[in-house]
Amino acid sequence: MAAVDTDILEEPVTESGKGYWSGVGARLMRDPVTLICMAVILLLILSAIFAPYLGLADPYKGSMIARLKPIGTPGHILGTDEQGRDMLVRLIYGGRLTLFIGLTPVVLAFFIGGTLGIVAGYAGGWVNTVIMRTVDVFFAFPSVLLAIAISGALGAGIVNSLVSLTIVFIPPITRVSEAVTSGVRALDYIDAARASGANALTVIRVHVIGNVLSPIFVYATSLTSVCMILAAGLSFLGIGVRPPEPEWGLMLNTLRSAIYVNPWLSALPGMMIFVTSLCLNLLSDGVRSAMNVRD
Amino acid sequence: MFSYFLRRVILMLPVAFGVSVICFLLVQIAPGDPLTAIMPVDATADEQAAMRAIYGLDKPLPVQYAIWIGNLAQGDMGKSIATGRPVAGEVFGAVQNSLLLAASAAVIAFPIGIFLGFLAGYFRDTLLDRAVTAISIAGVSVPNYWLGIVLVIIFSVNLGWLPSMGAGPGGSQDWSWDWLHIRHLVLPAVTLAVVPIGIVARTVRALAGDLLTQDFVLALYAKGMSRGDVLRHVARNAAATALSVMGLQLGYLLGGSILIETVFNWPGSGFLLSNAIFQRDLPLLQGTILVLALFFVGMNLIVDVAQAAIDPRIKRS
Amino acid sequence: MSVTNPLPDGLADKGGPAQPLLIVRNLQKYFPVRGGILGGKKALVQAVDGVSFEVKKGETLGIVGESGCGKSTTARLLIGLIDKDKGEIIYDGQDLGGTLSLRDLRRGVQMVFQDSYASLNPRLTIEESIAFGARIQGLSDPVGRARRLMERVGLAPDRFAQRYPHEVSGGQRQRINIARALAMSPRLVVLDEAVSALDKSVEAQVLNLLADLRAEFGLTYIFISHDLNVVRYISDRILVMYLGEVVEIAPVDQIWSSQAHPYTRSLFSAMPSMDPDNRTMEPPLAGDPPNPINPPSGCRFHTRCRFAETVCKAKVPTLRPLSVGSEHLAACHLHDLGSGHSKAGKDVLA
């Protein structure tokens, strides 16, 4: 009795068998700028992780007689800082803290803000009102101001920087996550899932998360560059990492005094922040277009 | 229009309340006792308790908040611990300087950003478009405190054209519109303008690109309208969104000037803030942040209302 | 036919054949509209207002009406996707919220939605989508059940099971949605504009499939559509809604030959005819339906009705049989001799 339907013989709309992620991967492979940025970021992360095993000089050990050597000095290819410590070594070690403090808050905010937004977007009603109105209040602060306010009140230190930056990035991620979730929540497949008797947690786990995660993730990656600039900015202001730790923002701060002695040397740490943040932005743009997420 | 304005104002009130709560809590999350800065080291327990009572620190938090808000309503933001002067006076003087800097940066950034963005949107997918896109990505990626230092290296250290510090000759605090003062404004204003140039260019590019491909634009060409007139139509359609982005950027400029002011020793709110942080001058920190945040809230309100005035669709939604 | 019946553990019949499978009494749902300066509750949209009907075991009840008349809200209320404000839903003699839990109701009642794409999770394979409900309800062998149902709705499991919704056509997707609804072994399936978005040729195939499935599994359908021809094809009885209220219910042949309510009448006369000798002579219904936030007093149709009189504005007509014992019910003063309408009892519509 199985009817032969022309409809069934119809060819599928797109090639079957290929998953979504393999398409994303293929598109990424055709994008040289994104690949280069990915390589730079990877290199920075790897050198940050393996810095102690590269046989580099001690980043804390200075020399009174070898202070502020210019770029190109034999033995100190990128010169030395105001305490005679090798710049190249300090810059490599500096990436550890800068990247750690620059990226961790976005990861934490992704989990916290993402969860809050999904809960608010799925539950709606008063739960949504409470969460989103609180988020609105934080939006009244420009991010730089909020980060400096919290860090300024808490005082310097790595943990305090992480806390203040995480607080800064939870509201925007929550907002995006809520918007995306509300959109998905209104689709019929959520109603169909509810109609099959599944409870809210199951519906969220099986039907919501998979469909909201990638836009939230893409949005979060677009925040990494800002977060890194802010993190280094806090150290630059003296309310982030404490000396003598090598950290790019802090190095930029301490080298400011040398601006008339050896100007370009003092700009090097900032250069590192710029290159990293540029690569993060380009990488995030590339991933976004590879994933076909619209602005 | 008026009822829309009223609704926006009423919606703003809970946000302003929240902002005040956060500013109030800033002092609470600060480690240590707010009094340690002014209390003699050898103060006895009784003296400490007396001091607490004077400042109202012995009362429960909601009561402290109510007292604080009550004082705020009378324009009393407390006294700076470092200087002993009223916080309100210090903050408003500094905010004026910050506004000058932010407005100058906006005057530089917005026309350039709009021009670049429009070029890129109009000549989509050409070399020009790619160049503008590269500039705007670089603009939003650059740590502006570092850019400030680089500009100082070029224009102050190497070329000696422009001063690197302060708001006037000899650390003068009184602003006037002469070259002696304006030359102090150039570098910080340009530095501050870079990020909004990138953001405005990006926004305008997307807007112009989207609008130019829409059916109504085709229809305008089809009925024989000249290129210039069509562009006028497009510009009017883009105005509301562009305006809101720029309004928000103006607010961000004020908040974002903190780092730049530190780089250039510009006597604005950011400079004040970093001094307050280093002297653990919590009333000053609290007051500065409250004023800046409320300014930003007000800015949002103005943007919303102006946007609704331009674009009738917004009022109805 | 090698397809095994996937409904061995369907909910057992409780009330016997005479008990209607579904009784709806006075169902009501108002949606708040927010607005005003404080964004508080400003008004209520009376989406569904006092709807009552019965669905007998094994029959198909068609629900028709303009968009916005409350058809879809009624459907969603029936399956508990939105909470009712008032009224009773009695499934096979058991009262929802009383002796029957929402979870059990959802074993017995399932739904197929209009938008075949939006009603499938794009990140799940077809097999996973169909098996999900059975898995949730703890039915045995959800995947095997899903594959058998795919076979039954005409999608070869070997070809389609591992595909994603965007990889199949609209008609195929709607077959998947039907299989998904059947995977729960329901006795009542609510089809909310289930074929409306399909091409005409595909629509016919899916309609045939629905008819076959009904016979094979002994299903009862509530079939919601704005297309009278489609409703006629599949339904035993037709219910007409206007602005959140039921205006007429009748067996399909009776309503097709004579419509009792002026609104039903204008719906039918607006139907394009394929016969050039049978042109639409009556003027079509003028204007849009009134705002459901502030519906007209009395009979809600009086603002657009050719026969409206003062009584129609003053008094709400009740849904009553045209004659004693008739299965044809209408809510119109024209059919109520005691209503005070000057043309009551006269055959003005014919």
C-alpha cells in the first residue's frame, strides 16, 4: 500500500551526509587571513604555555649596567627594559598573563551569561524580567568604566582583574543569549518537544542549547579582543597585575618613563597587545562568516 | 512624542536606581575599612566606634544607602578623603574637561567614520572597501592607550610639534580656545577618535551597503531620480541607526577617555578616577563613577528620543 | 504490508465507544497586551472566548475560520502548550487537571504544526526527532519505532533516517512531523494547518496519507485549516469560528448544502468556484475582522452582517441546534424564534 509519491522521489535540497561543521571547516580553509591569525594566536598561546621550557633567560633577573639597551643589541635582540631585563623574554612570558587574564573572563562570562540568557529566554515571565532588568543596569556603564570601577574598588591583583572583567562581560553575553533563546523558544519544534511531555530541562538540553550555542559562542569570540585590551589596560593603570610580573600592559606602563630615552623600545609591549587583539578580531570575523552567522 | 519621551524617562528610573546601588556597593566590596585611610593607626576601639557612628557606618546597609541617596539628592556627594574638598565640585570640574576631550574626539571621529563607511558601502567589494574595512578593524583592535604613546613618540619626542601632557601651558587648568591650549588637545583627541572611527565606519558601511541593494532604491532609480537624490534618500534612512551608534559612542568616549587621560595627564574625570584609585579615595571614586554612569544613562535617553523623532517606526514598536 | 502497528501500548480506551474522545467546555483564553506609559497590562485580547465542542471517537472534526479567529490558540490550549484561563478539557471522560495529568494527556493527544521547517529541530537527524517523544515517554525501542513510522509515512529509513531537516523537501518534512506525532501512539491528533504550506500536489498526497493513517491506527483528528475544500475532503463534521467564538457546527454534508450562520455563508460564497456557470454572486465579506481586544457587543459578527438588527447588537446568541435533535448547531438570532429578530425562522440565507 506504500504509495509511490513524486514528492518522495524529489531530490533533497542540499547534499546530504555532510555535517554543518565540515562545511565550516572547508570555508575556513579557503580564508588565508583567518588561517594566519589562527596561527599567530596559536603560536602566542603555545609560547605562553611552554615559555619555561624554551631555555630562555630569567624574566625577573635584571642588570643595573644593561638597562634600556636598544632594539638589536647583541644578546638582547629586542633590547632590555628599565631594569635591564631582556625584552624578548619578558614579552614571551608577558603573553602568559595577558592572554590568561584577557581570555579567561570571556570564557567564564560565556558560561555564566550564556546560562542566564538561556534561562531568561526560555522561562520568560518574571524570571526574564528579573534577569534582564538587572542586566540593563550594568549596560548603563561603559565597559571600560565598569572594569576600572570594580577593579579600582577591589584593588590590584590577578583574581580581582578576572572578577571585574567577568562581571563586565556577563551582561552583553546574557543579552545576546536571551535574544537568541527567545527566538528559538518561539519555534514550533520547541512546542512539539513540550507536547511530547518533556520537561523544561530536557527541552533545553536537547532542543535549545544546540541551536543557540553557536551564535552565543561567535558573539563571545568577538569580545575577546576588547577583553584583552581592557585586561592589559587595567595593568597599564596599575590596578591589574602587580610588578615585577611580566605582563604587556604593565610593561607598557613601566616603560613609559623611558619614552625619551628609547622610545620605540617602550612601545613594544603595546605592539604585542595590538597584534594579538587584531588577530583575535580577524579570527572572530573569519569564524563568524565561515559559520554564516549574520551581524 | 511627549508620551514616548515620558515613557523612556520612566523606564530609565529603575536603571538609574540600579546604577546608584552599584556605585554604593563599590565602596562595600572594597577590601578593608573605608575609614583606615583617615583613622590614626593608634586609634582605640572606642575612638573607632565613635568614628563609625559619625560616618553612619554602624547602621545597616539599606539605611546607609538611604542616607547616601538623601545626601546625593541635596548635591552632597561626600568629601574627598585625600583633599578634604567636596567630591561634587572636584567631579564636575573634571567632567567638564572630559566632555571637552570627548566632544573634540567625536568631532574628529564622526565625519571621518561616516565618510569612510559610506565610501566602503557604496563601492562594496572594491579595493577601497577592503582598505576601509582594514582601517576599521585596526581601529577597533588598537589599544588606544598604546596608540597615545606611539603618537607622543612621533609628534612630541621625535618631531617636537605637540606637547605630550596636560591641558595647557605650564599645567594650566583653565581652558581657553587659543592655540596654546588647543595644541594640548590635539593628540589626546586624535587618539580617542580612533576607536569610534572604526566603529562608525563599520556601521555606516553595513547600513549603506544594505540600503543600496533594497528595492526602494531600485524604484527610485527606475523613476529617473538622479544619483545624488537617491543618496539623499538612503542617507535619511540610515540616519536613525547611525545616530544611535554615534550617540552611544559619545557616551563610550566619556567613559573610555579614562586611559587616554592617564596617558596624557589630561585633568579630566579619568585622571581624577585613577588618582582616586591610588589614594584609595573611595568617596571620590564612587562619585566620579556615579556621575559618569548617570551621564551615560542620560545620553542613552537622548539617543532613544532623538532616534524616535527621526524614525517614526520606533515610537510605535 | 510488513509495517507493524506501532501502537501496541496506546492508551487503552476508558469510556467505551459512546464516550466522546474529547469534550471541550467553555474554553477561554485572554492574552494581555502590554503598553501604556508603565508598560503594564493595557488590554486583553479575547483570543478564545467560551468555546465548547465534542469530538467523537474515530471522527475528524474540521475547524475553519479567518486568520486570527482563535483556531490555533484553541489547538495549543487542547494540548496544554498554553494554559487555559477557564473551561474544561475532558479527554475520554477524564478531566485535565483533575483525574488526568498534562503528561498523560500528551500521551493521548499530539499535534502537527503548519511550518514543517520550524517544527523540526535543525540539529537533530530525522530519526532522532521522531524518536525523541517516545524516548521521553519511556516507550520501548524508540529508534525502531521511529524507523517503522518513517517506513509507514513513506520515507525509506535507510535513506532518510540520518538526514537533517534542511536536507529534505517540504512534503517530506511534513511526513516526518506526522511520524513524530504518531510515535507517541496518540489517539487524537491535532493538525494545525498541517497541509496549508504545501504545494497542491504534495498537499493531496499528505492528505491521502493522513486518511490512510486514520483508518489504519483508528485515529481521531482535529483538522484546522482555512481551506474549505481540504477540510471537506477529510472531515466528518465542521466547526466554524469567528473572533474566538464558535458560530456553527455541523456534519460536513449538511453545512455544505446549507450554511446556517451568515458568517459561514459568506465564507462559503467567498470560495472560488471551478464552474463558470456558478459564479460568486454575493458580495464578499467587507473589511477586516474587528479588533479582538474590544470585540463587538452582542453577536460579534453584527458589524459585518447583512441581517444585523438591534437585537444582534444587544444580545449574545447561543449555540443551539437548528431543530430538536439536529446535529447542525448555529449561534445566530435568525435561527432563534424567540430572539426578537424580525426575520427569525425565515429562510433568508437560502
